[in-house]
Amino acid sequence: MVTQAERRETTRNAVMQAATTLFGTVGFATTTVDQIAGEAGVAKGAVYHHFANKEAIFAAVFEMTSREVVEKVAAAGRLADDPLKGISEGTRTYFELCTDGPIGRIILTDGPAVLGWRVWRDIDRQHFGAMVPAALAAAMKKGLVDSQPIGPLSALLLGAVTEAAFVCSNSHAPEKTIEDYISALDALLVGLRSRV
């Protein structure tokens, strides 16, 4: 017998899946709560039982999508044979994911607009932004990069990667754009390598 908690979880999952599909394909501004409810196969009241408004639904979708992206980015980075190459491979995966229409729309197009730049950056720092300082710390521990304050270096790299992700996601030739920006990133990372 299905419990009330299981029914609530099933409804919430259906709403999240429907909202992710709609936000990813037609965007936040065009999507209505009625459409989300219809796509999820639930009553509009059931949507409001779980989420206060459309912005709250989007925030949950953004958080979920960010976690999924960071899992894929981290997996790509772990395949590299050193932390700096891991940054490059993880960033390549991030760029590729951001050029995927639905993910790019949720993460880069609607994310900053709906959540606000500050909230968007805070969530990004918790996910993707946490990986760069960890990789730099690992590179310093292995002697690949000279010891230095990680905070400023991470902020500079993350700023560059974020800007490049916006460019890649809006490119008419994303594959070439990704290659160009990964080449530039690799040059920066080579410059960080210890000469000793």
C-alpha cells in the first residue's frame, strides 16, 4: 500500500520533471504553473502544495540541475592524470553541457535572471565553484603549482570559466568555440605549472 509520504514524493518528482522539461525548452518566462501542472498530470493545487510559486519551482530545478552538472564535471575531471588536467577536462564537460539547450537555458540564461546574480553566484560557488579550489589545492600539494593563496587564483579562474561558458552557450559554432576556449584555458594552466 502506498503511503501518503510516497504519494507526496511522487507528486513532487512529477512536478520537478515537468518543470525541468518546460524551463529547459521554453524558458522560465513562458512557462506557467498551469502548464507545469498539466505536464506533471497533477492539479494546480498540488503544485502549490509543494512550491510557493513559480520562482520556488525554478530554484529547486536550478539546484537539481546544478548538482547533476557538477556530478558530470567531477567525473570528467577525475579521469585526468593530474589536477590541472582535471580542471581542463571538467571545464570542457561544463562547456559542452552548457551548450546543451535545456541545461544552458536553466543554468546560464534563466538562472541569473530569475534567481538574481548574487544568489546565482552563491549556488554556482557551492557546486562548480567548489571544485576549482579543491583541484588547485591538490595541484599545490603534488608540487604541480607553486604554493600561493588559493582564493584569488580560484576566483580568477572561475570568472574566466564562467564568462567562457556564456560565450560557448551562445555560440553559433559551439564545438569550435569550446575548442578555442579550452586551448586558452590550457595555456593559462600551463602558465600555473611549477617550473621546478
